[in-house]
Amino acid sequence: ILPWLLIMAKSDVKLLGYWSSSYVNRVQIALNVKSIDYEFIEVQFFPKSELLLSSNPVYKKIPVFFHGDKTICESLVIVQYIDEEWTNGPSILASDPYDRAVGRFWAAYVDEKWFPSLRELLSPQGEEAKVALIEKVVEGLALLEEAFVECSKGKAYFGGDSIGYLDIAFGSFLGSMKMVEMVADVKLLDEAKIPGLAEWAVRFSSNDAVKDVLPKPERLMEAFKIFQAKIKADAKYKRKAYFGGDNIGFLDIALGSCLGWLSVVEKLRNTKLSNETRTPRLVAWAARLCSDDAIKDVILEPEKLIELLKLFRTEASSSYWLALVMATSTDVKLLGAHASPYANWVQIALNLKSIEYEFIQETLQPKSQLLLKSNPVHKKIPVIFHGEKPICESLVIVQYIDEVWTDGPPFLPSNPYDRAIARFWAAYIDDKIVDPILSVVEGFAVVSNVGLRTAQGEEAKAAALEQMVGGMALIEEAFVKCSKGKAYFGGDSIGYVDIPLGSFLGWLKAGEILADVKLLDETKIPSQGFATCTTSSTIRQAVAVCRPSASELHTSLAILIMAKSDVKLLGVWASPYVNRVQIALNVKSIDYEFVEERFLPKSELLLSSNPVHKKVPVFFHGDKTICESLVIVQYIDEEWTNGPSILPSDPCDRAVARFWAAYLDEKLFPAVRELLLAQEEEAKAVLIEKIVEGLALLEAAFVECSKGKAYFGGDSIGYLDIAFGSLLGWLKVVEIMADVKLFNEAKIPGLAEWAVRFSLNDVVKDVLPEPEKLIEYFKIFQARVIAAAKSILPWLLIMAKSDVKLLGYWSSSYVNRVQIALNVKSIDYEFIEVKFFPKSELLLSSNPVHKKIPVFFHGDKTICESLVIVQYIDEEWTNGPSILPSDPYDRAVGRFWAAYVDEKWFPSLRELLSPQGEEAKAALIEKVVEGLALLEEAFVECSKGKAYFGGDSIGYLDIAFGSFLGWLKMAEIVADVKLLDETKIPELARWTVEFSSNDVVKDVLPEPEKLIEFVKIIQAKIKADAK
């Protein structure tokens, strides 16, 4: 229970870390350079050890370095401590202050800019994102090649003749970089492009101080996989359980019922859909869902599903089902098959509501009379019987169950927007995930007594698998969004989306066994490699024509640097980072010239003097240029040694000060910045709490560092005073704008007194800006940024004029649906006409999944998919006429037929508009006419003798079907056929006239002649583009 006892035993020097960490490797190399014996304590990650948590309570990260009773954290802080404490060995930091500053600058660049891009390459990426990241890493290496030439001065290392600070900072990542080269199938250390760095890498890796420290890339790869899996497994306990949040919801049900079949696909197709490295939350969710009491007895084991699949292909079934249904007294019956994920959806939903039901097994070969009679349209399972009512289509049934049995846990969220999101993803699963799974399964056939063998070409197999891989990645994102950090799509319990996706878990596992493959396994997805495009160089050449030459820039820069003063500071008065440098210069009594920077656009001087970060401050000392505020402050302290010291003389105190300065920049000030931009009250409250917690930590740091004196630095202002004190103006801005007291004398008395003392100090008082002036600056800066961004941020459209907007095109039936629904509810809205060639940025960014219209904006909410939007409108605006029926069964019927129109009927109508042979044309006309006959029956059933499907007024099914009337009339003209025949479908023909002339419809539906012209234009554009 006392981990600190470990620290005191055996050795005076200890390092807490893990062999694979590049940050730990840095410290190991530094200790080797200094020939220091040390004890290595291997840390555990899951859970984090008590020793780690107690020795680094701020970051809770390795490495942690123990030297006697001193504890130092953060790798670069430790490396500098080692160099300054053990002065007898070879120096790690350069002796020249400027060279030290350059080394620190590039070490910070490696940590903050370069390595994050390298690390992202290990995460699943689309090809476009992957190429962009590779380009970013390569650009960084090109910059580091230049830095190597500058720093090494023609010698072997960045540090000269021996390994130095930047060698250690960058070289510790070589193992990771080689692993990335293997994973991404790319050459990063290209001898032709970065010869100096490539040779240095070989030399560094073989150095005696390094060679036994850097891990092998193959071993790193294995560790990375294990580490990711453990992180994801641990994370599942810290988030909500389901898509629906705390409870199983609509989307949990929708996706969960697919799980058995997903397993079968994995086995049959020798691939891996659910991989912890690719879809970690989804894997954790699937395990959680399958262990839920409502689920575990529904989803079949993959082996049983495979046996059922074989039986399905070989056995016939009898037709005694109708008598069976009628012979029992159970009020609820489910006609399905154990192996069907669609039937599983319903079983899960019934179990969640604790509804007793009778399961009637349908074996499908031949289809039973009960199935044919109860679902004559699709002739598919599942069918649920509730009393005398048969309801078909799994998602329709699930919603029906949720709406009829209201006592049990709800599947659909209570919030209309969340319901819309759940319905969107459930439909996506049904449309995009299930079909590829079944296509993959159907690619196998029974071969004698051997079992299943592929009967599908490799190309088709690959296409189906690729579609599934992409779909599962999107569903991973959906889980994060829907679950809101809980265990399921539905939240803490299984919800609407958990159900359909979860039902495929068994099949997913069966597929893995049969096909011996990992779907979505990034190690098995073939990479396309990376080739440098000549376009980028062409662009650079084009830009070069418009920009001044290098000699012109250098001349103008030299004139600036040499004029008036030997010391210059490029910055902005309001920047706390610039204020740091100003205070440090005042502490040292150094005269300097302040060069005010403009931001929009950034000056050529800034871009040329800080081409890496393109940020202020930039410090000029003679012909030397130093960037990054804390690097500059340290340079000033080390270059001008006559004045008061800024950094403490004791290496441990210096390490502590550097640690807390890094904490300010990485943890505290980002929260301050976020708070100034936050809009939501909840987000503001969270950020204020974060800042207050940070200030409490800094109060403790003040007590430790000041040792009872006036400043962090003791009797005079020091490094940490400058680092923290420069932020005081912006902290006061937060107090004013957020109406909160941060420097509370009762809670942080030491810090509150210090803040007053620091602000009044002679070297500070004329530097720190007044908070009122900062507030004005902030408003002006925000306005300029928004003005500059207008042309490239289409989302600004959403905030203008109206709270309700619809992105679409006049000719789209799916868009017309939403327009009619808005008219029914008398909702004013702004219509944003989208362009098709190319698709607009607004469309691509607002509907990145389907990239299709319509997209509906309500305030800051974005909803996609026409029927999802129509339901959202009905549920959000409850004052107007209802669109969906009040009775759950009638709603289910309406949803069923709306789905039929979209999935079965309209695709046939659309095909009629494409060039067809006469035989094919006749077959399609027959199909459309058959569909209209079914819809005629549906109208009689739904309208109950009234004017509309919805009764006395236009309802859900009226909108869903009626939006296609313009296209139906156009098809009659193009195909020269009478589809709406009054003698065959009299009720539908009459309804068509009634619907089209309704006030909410008549100005929405396009004229067929106008549609014909539109189709011709679109077809011509498509042909031209294809050509």
C-alpha cells in the first residue's frame, strides 16, 4: 500500500515507465549518455499503478524520474534536469544559449506538430486522409532535414560530434517511425529527399547509448495492438452503454439484431468486421449487448446459425402455420426464423418490454401459407400478430412495440432530434449493412457433405466486404454520437439501434470461424502506397510567381533586423505569449524594439521568420531568430547573465518550473480559450470547473515553489511567474465575460495575493493589458475571423435569416416530402438550392454519410433522410396538424407502406426512365402497375373511406407516396402508358387529384414537362462527365 517504499530501495535513481514509450526512451538515452546507473520500474497501464498516480497526479503519465526524494515528470523536462544535475558527463544541451533555444524549439515542434501526425497514421484512415497525413509527416521531415543541416554544422549529430538534446528528442521516435513505414507501406526516411536525416537515423540508432533502448518496430506493432485493445476495453466502463445512452434504445435494437449474421459473414468470408483496433466501442457494445438478459437468449451462436444456414438450403417446410396460429390463445405471436436477424430484432424488443409471446418457426422452403397470407406484399418474415392485427417489417414492428407497450423501457429517445438520429442509423443499417452481409452469405453454397464453399467471384466478395468495412466504421462514429458516453446506442440500456445491429453478432462470429479472417483489420487491408503528385510542386511554382523572391525577402528582413536596435520582438500587444517575452526583457533591463504584427493577413515577416508555426512571438537578436515564448524566455535568461536570473539555479527547481509552465500552456490556457468561444451554458460550466481545478493545483504549486516568499521564483519574479502571470489579463476577461470569480481569496489565497503583487511589479504593470481593452480586441478579432471565413465556411448559411432551413433541389421527390410536411405544419423555412456538379461543400459536410439531399437544419441540429425528417417535423412541432396517426398500429401501417414505396415501387418507376428494350420495359410497367394495385388496397385500408391515406387530412403515407406523383406522370408521358388507370385503381386515381390540388401540395410538386427537361439536362451532364 505504500508504493513510495519502492523508490527508496536499492538505487538513488529510478525511472518509472514502459519499454515501448518513446518518451521513456528519451530519458533512458539521456541516462546512458551520462553513464548513470538507474533502476527501471516497469509500469502497469490497466489500471494505472498507485505509484504512477501518486508521483504524477497532474498528467498521470510516464515517464516519472526519481532522484533521491525528488520526483520529476515530463520527458524533456527530465532530460534537461539530468543534463544540469550531472555536469561531469558529456553535455546534452548546447553550451551556446541560441543553440539551446534552437534545440528546444525543434524538440517542441517534434512533440506538438510532427509526432501527432505520425501517430494518426496508426489509426484507421480513409485513403485521402492517409495521403494527407503522410504528406504532413514528410513535410515535417523536410523541415527537420533543414534543422539538421543548421544544427549539426556538418557533423554527425544534431548536437555536433556527440548526441545532444534534439537527437534524443527526435531520435526516440525512430522505432515508431519505422513501424509506421511498415503499417502504412510508405518510405518516410527517403535517402534521396532527406539524405542527412536518413544517414543520421542509422548513425543514431547504432550508437552505444541508444542501440539497446530503441524498441524493434515489429515488437512495437504487437504492443500497439495490445495497448489499443486494452484502452478500448477499459474505456467501455467509462462511457454509456448503448446507442440510446443508459438504456437499450431504438438504434441498439436495430443494429443489435444483426450481430449473429455479422459473425456468420466473418466466418464465411474469412474477414473481420468487429476488430478492437478499428471499431473498439462497437466491439465493447456488442459484448455488452449479448450479455444483456433481453438479448442473450435471442442471438444464436454462430455455429448454430451455420447449421441452420445449411438446413435452409436443403430442407423444405410444411404449411401448417395458419392452423397453429389460430389454435393458441396467446395475444402476441411472432412468425420468424431463429436464424433471421430481422426476427431477432423483434424478439429483443419483446424481451425488453417483458412481453410474453409465442414464436412460430417459419422455415421458408416452401414459404408457409401463414407467411404468404399475413405478408402478401413482401412475403418475408418477421410478422407479428397482436390480436387480429398482423404487422410486417422489423423496424416498423419495433416502433409499434415501443408505442403500444409504453410501460416498459422506451427504445426510441424522448427527444425528437435524438429519435431522428436513431431512425436514420437504423435505416442505414437496414439499407447498407444487412444487404452486404446477406450478399456475402449467399456467396456460399453447400457442396456434398463437405460443408460450405464459395460460389462467388473474388471481385464481388471484395466489393461486399469493402462496403461492410466502410459501414462499420461509420457505425462506430454513430455509437459515439448516440451513446453519449454510455454503454449502448440507447444509453444505459439497449435501444432502437442496438437491436438491429446486435442481432447480427452471432453471424459475425460464425463468419470469423468459417472464413478465418478479420474484417476491418487494418493489418489485412491492402494499402495503395503513396506516390508524390507533381501537382503539388506545380502549385508551389505557380505561387512562387506571385510571391517576392527569397533574396527580396531576406533583404527586407535584414533591413528590419539591423535598423534602430539589435533586439526586436515581433508580436501583438494582446498576446499573453508575447507579454511573456516583454516581461522577461524588462526583468533583464534589455532595450528592444517592438514590431506590431497584423493577423489578417499575416505579415510576410512573420511567415518568413516563423515558417513552421507562423505564430507570434518571434524574437530577433542580431542575425538570430528565436520562436516560441518559453524558448525565448529561456534564451534571454541564458544569453543575458548579468541581470537577475529567471530560471532557478537548482536543477530540480528548474524542472518543477518547466513542468508547471508546460501545464499552463497545455491544460489551463486552452480551457480559458475554449471558455471564451463556448456558446452552451453546460459547456461553459464544465470549462469553468476545469479552470478552477487547475488554479487549485497551481495554488499548491505556488506553496511548493515560493517557499513562503512573494513569487513562484522566490524573492523575485521567475520563470513560472512569467509563464503564468502573462495569462492574468485573459483570466480577468473570463471573470468579466463569464461572471465568475476565479481568484477566490478563500480558496486560493496564496495565488490571489500573488496575482495582485505580480500585476503591480514595475517590470509587469505596463505590459499586461487591461481586461476591458482585451474584451474589445477579442470582439474585433472574432469579427475579422468571421468576415475572412465567410467564403469558405458554408455553415454560416445555417445561422442566417431563419432558424429552419432545407437544403435540396426543386425536382427531388424526397425534398418535396419535407416541403409538404413543413407546409402542413405552417412552418416558415429558408430553401437553399443545392448544386449537383460538383456537390456543394455544405451538402458534403452536413450529410457526410450519404452525401444526398434533403438535409434539414433546425437551429444547430442537422437531420438527413426524407422520412426521418418528416417524422422529426411532426414530433418537434406538435401544435400543427398531426402527420403520423395517433394509433400505434396505424403508424406502423403507414411506415410499412412508406418503406414499400421507397424500396420496392419507386426503383421500378425510376428504371422506366432509363433506356430499355421493349421486353424489359413491359416487365417494369407490369411491376409498377402491380405496386399501384397494392397501394390501392392500402389506401382503402388506411383511409377508412375518407379523402386521404391519413383520413380527413394529409398524413405520413400521403406525403411519402404523393411526393412521387410528378415523376409518375412524367413516366406516363415518357413510356407512353397509363399507370393511374381509373378503371383499375379508382380510389388511388381520385386521391391523386385530391392530393395534388391541396393547398400544401400544389405549389410543391413539379410539373411533369419541367421534370422531363430536367432529366434530359442531368442525363447529358452525366454522359459528358463519364466521357
